[in-house]
Amino acid sequence: MTSDSAISQTAPVCPQPLSCARSPLETLAPQSGNVTLDQLAKGAQVVIARIDTSAQSGEISLRLMELGFVEGEIVRVVAKGYFAGTPIAVRVGGTTFALRRFEAALISVLPLAQPVSASSAHPVGLESS
């Protein structure tokens, strides 16, 4: 049996649904559990949870990790292509990469507790391009 207080704690209700702001991750179904980089909207900032290293994606996953896509790294979706949302431009550290949709789908992500501003993501004296 579920109490009313348990329901209110797990599913916050917005008094005016059209006025409630949602992050790019909140627009995805909460049941999905496994959100990947290819599912995010432009502007989303997330942290990498894991990289799919299954046999089918082994070489690509290894290359992504060599480029800096590792667990705990902050990633921002900079842009998405007009047709089918590919390529996807993402920023990891101070570098921007263009990923194909199937490459971005190998990267599972989690929402950030506190979004990082562009100015605090780079060391002092270095400008972002």
C-alpha cells in the first residue's frame, strides 16, 4: 500500500504545467533510466556515467575514452545537426568534438547537480573558442 506522502516525494507536481521549466534530461521519460548523449537537447550539461564497451562497440568506445570521454567528465551539448540531429557537437573540457549519433549513443550520462558556467570550465588566462 502506498501512502500519499510517498507519492508526493517521488513525483513532484507542478501547479501550472506549462510554466514549469524543465532541463533537457527531465524531458526524457523517467522510466528510461539509461540516458545517452544522443538523446539530449542542445545546451544540456551532464556528467558521463559510463561508456558502452560491448564487443560490437569496443574499438569506438576505446577511441572515445582516448579522446577524454571518461566516467565523471562533464560534457555539454553545443549543437546538433539539422537533419536527424547528426552530427552532435559536444564539449569535453576545452575541446569540441563532432560525434555521429551512434557514437553518442554509447555514452551514458547523468544530470549535473550544479551546472558549470563556461567561464569556470577553463583555467584563468585561457579563452574558449
